[in-house]
Amino acid sequence: MRIRHLIAAALATLLSLPTLAEHALLGDKSDIRFISVKNAAIAEVHHFRSLSGSIDNGAVSVTIPLVDVETMIPIRNERMQKMLFETELFPKATLTAMVDMDRVMALESGDYTTMDVKVTLDLHGSSKTYTSAVSVARLGDEIHVATEQPLVVSAADFELTAGVERLRSIAGLQNIATQVPVTAQLVFAL
């Protein structure tokens, strides 16, 4: 009888460990935005309509379907998909990072903390790692993660400069900035 209670207690402990659980990204509550600047004076905010991902044992993975880029202008969406992202060859981008889940799970609902994380962006066949300060909040049964400052992503780091030039040319613009600030607000189920 005593062994059965010990086994039950051990199983209950293992099953209740929050750091072992996978936390799904809530795509309808999450957002990745970037700002493009054309003709050195006109800035526009764009985003991706859908995201998926999870946190598993502290390993964060977010998938960005590049066909879901939203610029609020359908022809520009199509041009970015084909000419910049080349979605037939590179249909998605991926963000990965590691977070200290013990620290996250120690938060009470309504509390937040900040942490520096290394974020790796895989895009267009290339990869680059950034260090980013993020705010992490526990709100009810959700974990909210947000960049405290935009990440500045350079087209040259992902072999996207030629695509930017194709977009500039077809739109008849003088220039399009080849560095864009990117922000993320990600919400995961607890």
C-alpha cells in the first residue's frame, strides 16, 4: 500500500511540473510586425496574419508563414511573397529562443519580469541570432512575451537585398530601406 502511495505521489509530482509542459502559441492573440520605409520618408507597418508555435521545456519556436504577410494592399502582399520572400522556395520563417521557464512559472498572475534572450531568425535560407530584451508576463492562464525594443533586421543578412531592389523597381520608388525594425507580441497558453 505504501509503495502505491509513493508511486502515485511521484507521478502526481511529475505531471504537475509546469516546466515539462508544452505551451501552445495562441496565434489569434499573437503578432509580429515590421516597418518598411520607402522614398526615405514614408513608413508603413505590416504584419503576418497567422503564426504558430510553442514553448517546450523553455525552447521557444514560432513559425511565420510568409504567404500570410499583410500590408493592407493585396498587390503588395503578392509582390512581397513572390519577389522578396520567394515563398515558393522559402514558405516560412522561424524564430527560436530559450527562456527560463522556472522564472516564468514562478510569476504570479499579473506579474511580469524582463529577461535577455538570444533569438535566432531563420529566413530565406539564412540564419542570424540577435540578443533581445523581452517582457514576460503571466496573465491568468496565458504567458505574454513582448520585445522591449524592435529588432533591426537587415535584408543583406538574409540575401533579400535583390528582392528589395525588385520591389523598388516595380513600384517605381527611389528607395526602400533595407533594414527594418521588427516587434513581436506572443501569447502562449499556460
